[in-house]
Amino acid sequence: MNPVVNSKAKAPLHAVHRLHAYRKSLSTKPFGARGKKLIRCELCLLGELFCTCEHRQYLATQVSFMLLMYNDEVLKPTNSGRLIADLIPDTHAFLWTRTDIDQQMLALLADERYQPYLVFPQQYIENQQPIVNQILPDNLLQANGKMKTPLLVMLDGSWREAIKMFRKSPYLHQMPVLSFAPETLATYALRKGSHDFQLGTAEVASLALTAAQEPQNGAALSAWFDLFVESSLLGRNRRAKETLTPIAHYISAFTDALAASQTQTLCDE
């Protein structure tokens, strides 16, 4: 596998941007998100005053992602699946439906260049799918000596929706499952339906990058997520003035994490 070269140029439109535009084209009325009066950036969906697009850069990575997004999830400004596509160049995004299954998505899962892994809690697996907590080079080595690219499949919706997506999608039952210990997930508040933000996807993706032997990239995604959360809350006036941390702090933390990722890439080459 050849790592994707990081570029300081502004990252282009990605799969979630395109899926968002497509999903909007199907709507008969505007999506009624919280803070709907807020003037938002069309790409990051944050308030224009707190737009993060100028800081968005691709990571150098050997990992790919596939987002299966539940109906309106791609329209939500609080969706964090887009953060994965912000940083990971080879990210694919599809709307999930139970019956009208996207053939391009199925073709991608069957592509011999990839080794798909479903990122999902072990306790919900009811068949004989292999369970792993790390993705090692030996797991990706083919008989011909070539390496497959890990394709991490994320179910993007509320926790209840994610369970439904898994149970109603037989093609998700044919691949290994990347799962994490409950004590690890506890720190990330995975898919708490009562939470204001549906933020589990990007947080779990950062864990998945670490499990795929890219901890620096996992840290960069986590820092990007933190910047997203703070920018979202500032745009909605959800931070008390006495608890405000300057947004520059979060920008700096992401920049530092990005630099650490780039340094690690150079050391690995």
C-alpha cells in the first residue's frame, strides 16, 4: 500500500459533501436542525463565524473508510461522520436503505483491493463473524504478497438506528468486526441517544485508526473532533462566558496533532 501524501492545499470536496447535496435534492422542505436561523457554511455546516474549512487537510494514511448513513443523518449539522471524510482521502459515503441497496457500495465491499471491517460493538454480533481489536499487517497480506487496504465500515446514525442497520443488512454479516472493550468506549460516550450531538462516529473512528496502527492519525482526528464540538457550541451560544476557551486553543491542538502525524509518516518512510 502506498500512503496518501498530505498536502497543505485546501482539501477538495469529499464524499459526504456530495452525499449531503444529493440528500438535500431529495428533500421537499428544509431540514429543521437546531439553530436553523444560524447562517452556516455550506461545507462544514458550522456557523460562518466559526467555520473550520480553512484548517481542513488530508492525512497521510493507509486506511480507508465507508460511511453508511441513516437517511437524515447526513443533513444534521451535528453529524461527525463528515469529519472522517475531512481528513481521510479515501472515504466513501452512502445512504442506507433496507431494500434499495446501493450496488456501488456492494461492489466496493467486494473489491479485492480492500479488506472490509465492520466497526461495531461485539455484544451485538449474533453470528460467527470474526472479532478483532487490532488490525495488523498480517491480517492484510494476500497469498500473492500484496497488501489489502483496510476498509473500515461505520454505521452512522443514532445508536438505535445503527443496530437496525446492522440487523437488516446481511452483507454486513460477512466481514470481520473491529470491536473495542467497553471500558475504552465509555470515555467516548458512544452513541448516547440523549446527547445533544450525535458525535460517536468520529470518536470511534479515531479509535479505529489507532487499532489499524495509525495512532497519530487517530489523535489528529480526535483533535479535529474537539475543534468541531467547540465551534458548534460557540455557534449555538451554548458555552457560558466564564467557561470559554479561546477557539485558537483548539485550532492549535489540531495543528500540533497534524504536525505529529506528518512527522510519524516521514519516520515510517
